[in-house]
Amino acid sequence: MGRKVAACRDFPSDNGCTLAIPGEEDEVVVATTQHAVSAHGHEDTDEVRGWLRQNLKDEVPTQ
């Protein structure tokens, strides 16, 4: 399994968040869920976690 990234800038938000969270898929889902709850007012539900997981992208290595 390759590294994934979740990036707030890919989605509309009221506060213009630009946070990106890279890592292994499961750890990104956990961290992104915590961020979605604390910064964006979402609830920590299976539905939210599933939506976040579906919207992860493959990380593009920088060199």
C-alpha cells in the first residue's frame, strides 16, 4: 500500500483551510478525521471516515 494524502484545499471550506496530511492510509484517515472534527465541525462517524478514505489521493513524491 502506497502513501496517501488528504488535502483540505481540494474541497470548499468556510475557513479556506489548506492543510495537507500525508502518510499511510489508516494513519491519514485517523488524523484527517481529528482535523475534520476540530477545525471543520464534522462529527466522528463511520460515514465521515468512509468519505474521507474515499477521497484520499496517492502521494506524489517530491525530489
